[in-house]
Amino acid sequence: MVKKILWGGATSSSQYEGAYKEGGKGLDTQDCRPYLPRTEQATTKTRLLSYETIEKSKQCQGVGNYPFRMGSDGYHHIKEDIALIKELGLDIYRFSISWARIFPNGDEEEANEEGLKFYDGIIKSLKESGIKIFLTMNHYAVPLHLVEKYGGWTNRKMVDFYFKFAKTIMNRWKDDIDFWLPFNEINAGYFSPYNGVGLVKEENKPYDQSLVFQSLHHQFLASAKTIEYGKKIVKGQFGCMISCFCYYPLTAKPEDNMKLVHDENVNQWFCSDVLARGYYPYYMKRFFKERNIHVHMEPEDEELLLNNTCDFVSFSYYSSSVVTIEEAPQTAGNLVVTTKNPYLKATDWGWQIDPIGMRITLNKVYDRYQKPVMVSENGLGTHDVLEKDFTVHDTYRIEYLKQHFNQILEAVEDGVDVLAYCMWGIIDIVSAGSCEMEKRYGVVYVDADNEGNGDYSRYKKDSFYWYKTFIENH
């Protein structure tokens, strides 16, 4: 009998909820990222925030030019959206908790009960409908106060602040959550330090790599402490998550292939090696030495990591990447730029569409860790047109999903233990990469533009009906 894959969808609190000042929520790092009209550097600039740009964002008392403060206005549409999720027939729904909605500053003694009650309603409704819950405990957004006062994840105190937050939500919903994820795309801390670890960039200076990897070490510890505590009280499984890039060498040159091994190890596998195996991999010793990177560890850290690894490995996959030692034309991708692949088409944002890369990645992750695998994010971010009759004919998204789903099913035939698939931005959300609404992922259209114009009404796209039928048949 073929193992049942859970077919689902996903959102994150910072991109979806909005209501950045309501219900007792505090300001977080994502609330400070501005929308910039799409230029060659817009995506990069929205991820490289300095204290000057943060201070400027704090002077804006309203939503202004900060789209995450409005998101998809999910806070006020939550009942309608859950009804759509139920109608769609999802087996599993992945969403995240806003840390600043539970602890507005991050270092309070007591949690914000109003914030907890907001999520009580979501969880209760999903459970009553038989929809499994995949809870991301932290999806990038960190209470801004923790960054300004303590330096974000560079400070070991963050482990305790996070652990208090994690214990609060585990104690509250210990019997209700099926899958727990301490950190979203944890390797983003390397590529996008402001998003991943709350590291603010000094003006006209590169990031201090020792601070980047020290911050990641603190997140590893926070994940391990969470799993250690959670195993004693919760019913669900714990996972880790990385962003996967499915690297190919541009040529058969040995040098290109050696670069592939290096890039894949450091960029893709490092974080999951620590969280799934329980120790720092051998290849990081040379990487740290050659770059003069120093990570401070306490004597008890090794044992904590070794004894508290994840139950399953999850990943995001949007596009594959090409590596070469030579100069070659570049294109965009999730978190990183890459060399163009002449054999692939790309989205309007330059992300190369590669369904077979999904099957390759599933095989590689399962082969490496021998733990169940979950696709926690995948989808097509592109332009959609709302017609006069309020329909959206997104045949291109249907084709994208169809091709990727076929490759997931092929991976299952290969023998990969696939737990679930979660389509990213199941309801249109603000893009984390470029801070814009125009780059749409969902099967539900949200009537809003990059500047926040629109009434935020929801409309089903053609892909909604296609996905609904697919789930019914699988």
C-alpha cells in the first residue's frame, strides 16, 4: 500500500496576519522592512537593514511603506480564511506564531494572553475540522526590542528568551499540534542575517561572519532545548528546516564539481547536519579556519545538541542552482543568486523552474539523514490578474504544481519517506524576499497591491479548484 502524503498549505504570521499594533502585539523585525519599487537591488536592500533604517521605520506610526504591517490582513479575515482552507480540503496547514504577539518585547515575565487567545481560535477550528497542524514556532520575525537591547541572536541570552516563548506555546497547545518546527529556513541566517538571526548591518560594512555563525549556534541550542523539553510533554514530532537549492555544476570540470561539494555543504547541509545528526560537520573546521571565524561554545553545548536531534527534516524548494568557478550570467533565486541554467525556464522574478530538482532534493535529504522528509514550502510566485468577474485563470500555477507533484510521487516510488507537502502562501501573502504583494503564490487571491490599496477581499483562483480535486483524488 502506498504511504499517504499529507497535502497542505502554508503561511507565516509576519507575511499574513497584519494588525501589527492590535491585540497587544509589539514591533518586530519584519515590521521594519520597507517596500521598494522593483529594481536590480530592491530585494537585497530590504534584507540589509541598518539601525538608521530601523529608526526611520519606527518614526512611521502607521502602515506607511511597510507591507508586513498589513500583510494579507489575515488577523481580520481569519474565520473566512480557515473556511477556505476547510473547503480546499487540506490535510495539513502550516502557520507560524508571532513571537511579538505573545511577548511584545520578548523579555517580559508574562505572556500576552490576548495574543495566545488569537491562536487558540485558529488551532481549535483546525482541530475540529480534522486538519493536522504544522506549527512554525519562529518564522524570521523577532521582537525588535530584543535586537535593539541585546543584539538579537548574537547574544546567548536569546536562547533563554526564545525558550520561555517556546515553553509557553508548548505548554498551551501540547496536545493539539502534530508537527513542531522551532525555526523556519534556519540556514537563512547565513544568507540573510537580518531575517534569519536579527543581525543589523553596519553602514557600508560587510557582516561580521563570526557574529553570523555565533547567532546560528545560539539558534541550534534553542532548537535543542525546545526539543528536549517538548519530548517530555507534547504529542507531536519535532523537525528542522532548511532552504534547499539543488546544485548542479555548470560543466564537467573537476573544479566546478569541487565548488558544488563546497557550496552544497556550507550553504545547504551545515544547519541540518547539526540539527539532524547532533554535531558540527567536519567540513566546517576548514571553512571557519580559512575565514578566521570564531564560534564560542560552552562545554555543555555538544551534549545538548547530540541528545536532542529532530524527528524529521523539512525543506523549502523553489528552484535549482548552478555553480561554476567561471564568470557566467546570473539570475535570482530563493535567498541567493545563481548562475543561469540554459535548460530551464524562469519565473518573472528570475527563479528557475525545475520540477525534477524536487525529486533530486527529496532523495538527497532522505539519503543523508534517513529520517522522514517534509516539503514545508514550494510554490510559484508570479503575477496574477483578477478579471472583472473576480476570477483568476492561473493555468501556469496549475502546471507548476502538477509537474512538482508528479516528481514528489516519483520520489515516493524511489523509496523516500515523504510526510507532507505544504504549498507556500496558500492564500496570497506579502513576499518575504521582495516585500511585495505583486509576487503572488496562493490559490486564493487577496485584493491588495504593493502599496496596500484594495479591500483585501478573497477570491478563489482556478488553481484552488484544481488543488481541491487533486487532494480528493490522492
